[in-house]
Amino acid sequence: MCGIAGFLGDTVAPRDVLEAMHCSIRHRGPDDSGTWWDEAGPIGLAHARLSIVDLSAAGHQPMASGSGRFVVAFNGEIYNHLELRRLLQGGAGCPDWRGHADTETLLAGFDVWGVAETVRKAVGMFAFAVWDRRERELTLARDRAGEKPLYYGWQGGTLLFGSELKALKAHPAFHAELNRDAIALLMRYNYIPTPHSIYRGISKQIPGTLLTFSRTSREPRVTPYWEFREAIERGALDPFEGTPEQAVDTLETKLLQAVEGQMMADVPLGAFLSGGVDSSTIVALMQKLSARPVRTFTIGFEESGYNEAEHAKAVARHLGTDHTELYVTPQQALDVIPRLPSLYSEPFADSSQIPTYLVSQLARRHVTVSLSGDAGDELFAGYTRYVLTQKLWGKVSRVPIALRRAAAKGIAAVPARRWNRILDPIQPYLPPGLAQSNVGDKVVKGAGVLAARKPAELYHLMVSHWPEPTRMVVGSEEAPTLLGGANGFGSADGFIHSFMAADTLTYLPDDILVKVDRAAMAVSLESRVPLLDHRVIEFAWRLPLEYKLREGESKWPLRQILYKYVPRNLIERPKMGFGVPIDAWLRGPLREWAEDLLAESRLRQEGVFVPEPIREKWKQHLEGSRNWHYLLWDVLMFQAWLANEKAMLPC
């Protein structure tokens, strides 16, 4: 895991520009650094190295291929690079290996097979920039699932690119203006979807693509080498025809293959463990493959509604891992908040970024690489909102739209506090799965989805924060997104598969993976996600939905694998999000901080937001009449980011 940056421009940038670009991302790779430039390009590459495989000088980057034709700055890991070496050794032009770094293997592949074919053969997570000296072309690549970030954009006559926006901003050509349309998207989703960024003219690269630039054209040649939509379509055309039990066995084989590949490292390695289905499955398979106890890490909170540490400890004890847990005080969590704008480089408002940073910090004290269980919900129908949306649509679609709109207005007219007074007395008599906290908030929010005209619109409303963000972001238009306008996603069969596909294309890479990458790299920790091995993804989409949601259980095949190693009673419990009590903190220790950022005079002076809707929600939240912490956190994270931008000094 590393950081990359560079430029392709009209004039040669001085050496100190490349050094500044590197300096901005050195937290991603503190072990080694390098810069390279070619005046004939003019092209410059910068690299910050976190040494994982081949810790020697043979792994130094930027690195040139054996022929000298290609020079690369590479971020990530190629898990099957030893297999690729064997293929290269068996063919013409076999290289003389200098070391055993996967970057060297990749470059040898470029010499023999070309860039596109090598990437198709590679299994891994990566973002890289490679300069072809013969063709005078720069190619940017991003992995299939979007695990590793890559920003790019023209500023004047210079193309800038890098792992994080702060690298692009270190170049003197950077003068991009704020993208108000992206702020509207942030208010709706709590993240900025690909390909948009917080700056106009700067984009996030779409996963699974190669972008090839030359000095003669500002528009890149786009080469998709793997497409998620195609994986969905192929899965529908070639569904798995075995029994559910055979599906479990096949999935376990593929997961073992993925986990074994991702345990490749020349440094200490461990795993995040929450005690839930996904992380416990990954840890169980790691322990099966390991001759010694696997290092596992969990953080806990004293607040019972946010604490999974006891569950993780029970799983760790049963599996025999070398387990480390840390109970975090509220003050330790609060101390992270001032760092968030710098860590995330652009506004990002998923509040679970706080515990994610803390568990990464804990793990980094002991290991350099940590595996996680991310993506199980998206691939195996784990989110409760999938079934909830399907059931809700089945009911509301029977009612004429005019009646639904009238009912929505009537429900929303009753304050959430009053709904609480009406419904709280019956909560103790409801089955455990139906009892809800903050039921009034859920009733009022639920009223907003009654007017949906189709399932995709209903789901979009379910995952939205501010439902009409352009009314609060001055001068904005809401750019179209996959969530915002599609009737379906690929050839997915049925509502739930469509929702899963949408989340895998949007929420997973732009929220979950961003959250983990920035939090982990802030402490120089490499994070790996075995469930995002593209062979696992492709197999998951061959499974019919009834194999994923089976007998009332979500993630059924993952659970069956896990129950081979861990007793069911250690896992079966209500799903708990990985969060912190932001709602209470905003009324308590964060109140003064939030009030400063949300002050009406400040909002008017900055001219980004219309103050009235924000101030009204802040007032209702403080009074306790509504719980608006999700929406307020979106605004607060932007405001904190903006303040950080104004105060930011060069490193």
C-alpha cells in the first residue's frame, strides 16, 4: 500500500513540486519515497512507499521495467504476482528478476503482454500511473472494485493525478473551483459519488478502467478491462445450478483462495474483528490457513448500544486468535473529529469514520496489514433495507399515488415527539424484530417515501439524507447518479438484486472503501478486503437470490461457512452498526463546536448553504423533538472541511 502522484504538462515542473506532491501523501507510505521525471514528456511521478512485499531497495519506486520502456508509480498489491511470474518465466523474453516485488512482476508483464492484458490477468487492489516512453503516453489504472483511490484532472495545460486530492493541490497549476453540484450530492448521500469530486474539473477514476492520456488530446482513451454490470449479466446468463449446500462449498473454496492470496506479506499481518458474520468468516478462514494464532483487533465503547467488543472477544476466544481490544472513552473518539477534514481530503460524512480510524490506529501498533470483512452486505443481501424496501413497496404500490401523497402530508404534519408519545407505550408488547428506538423519527421519515412512483425511486429515498439538497446548496444542480435515476442495474433479477447492484457500484466504493482506505492510510496501515476478489464477486452474482436470503436469514452462504468454525449462538444477534453516539454528542460535548460551524452569520457569509433549513433542524435536534444527526453531520463535515481548507499550510 502506498501513495502516488504526478503530472503530465506543458512545462517541466521543478523538482520541489514533485517533492511537495509526495510530501502531501507521505502518511500513505512512510518507509521510502521516490520521484522521477522525463523532460521529454514532460512527465513527473512521485511515490510514497509502505513496504509490504520485498522490503529491500529492489522494491523502490517509481520503478522502470526491464526493457526501460515503462516507468510506474504503483499503489496496492497484486496477490497472484508469483503465478504471473511463473507464466512470464515460461515464455519468450523472460526477465532477469532483481527482487520479488509485485510491482516488478507487473512491469515485466507490461513488457511482454502490454498494460491492458497484464491488468486483466492480475488479481489485486491497485491504482497506478505508468508512462510509456516509446508511445509517449500516460496510463492511469484503478482496480475492479475501487479499493484504491485515484483522482485526476486537467488544470490549464497540466494533467494532475494522485491518490488523494491534497497531492493535486500541491502542484502550482491547481486552481480548481468548488463544485457546488458535488456538495448537493454530499448532502443527499453523505459521500460524493464517482466520478465527481469536491472540485470542478477534477474526477475520481471509475473502477475497472484504464485511462490513457497523451499531450495531443485532453480526452483520455478509456479501456474498461472489467465491468461490474457484465459480471451481473454473466451471472444471470450462467446461474449456479448446484444445491445450496454445494454453493456453500464452492464459495468457501473461492474465499479460501482469496484469503490465502491476501495473507501474502513480508510484514506482520492481522484482521479487524467485530464479531459479526463478515469479519468473523474472514478471520475463521485466516486461522484455518495459519500455523499460528492470527492477530485480531476490536475497539469497544462503554455505551452498550454501540459496543461489539464482547461479541468479538467471544469469537476470538473460540477461534484461538491473538486478540487485542481497546475500550475507547468518549473523549478519545471526540479527539479524532478535528483530524477528519485532513484525513479524508474532501468532505466525507459517514460518522463511522471515527471508530474506523480508532481501530486502524489500534491495529497499526501491532501489524502493518489488516484484512476486513467489508462487502458481505452488498454481495449477499445483508442490509435490512433491502427486504424492508421490497416489503414496503409491496404494500404502498397497491394504494393510488394521490392517496399516498395525502397520507404522507398528514403523517409528516404530526411532530416526531408526538408519534413517540403515541407509539412508545406499545413498544414493549411488540416482537423483538419490530420494536424500534426513536420510532417517531422513523415514522416521519417513512412518510416521505410514500409518494415514490417506482421501486428504484423508493430505494433512492430510503438511502437519501437531505431529500432536496439543491434547495439548501446555493447555486447547485444535482448531477445524475446510478442511485438517482436508474430503473434497474444491469440485468439483476428483482428489486433486491437491483438494490444490491446499486450499492456495490456506489455506496461500497464511495463510502465504505473510502472510509477504510483514508482511516487506515492515515496511520500507514494497509487494509485488504478478501470478499472483493473479483472471482468471489463473479461467483456471488451467479447465486440466485434465494441462496443469499434463505429461510429468513440474510447472507445465508456466508453464515453456513462461518458455522463450520464458530457456534451459531456466538453470532446470532441483532445487527449493530459500527458507530458512535453522534446524536447525543451534538447535544452535549460537540454542541459548541457545531454551533460555531452552523452559525447563521457564518453560513450567510460563506454563501454555500441556505441557512434556514439547517438552523431549523439544528433547533429541533437540540430540543430533542427530532433526531437529525445524520443530516447535520453532512453539513458539519463540509463546514469543518471548508475551515480546514482555508487554514491549510504546506507540509
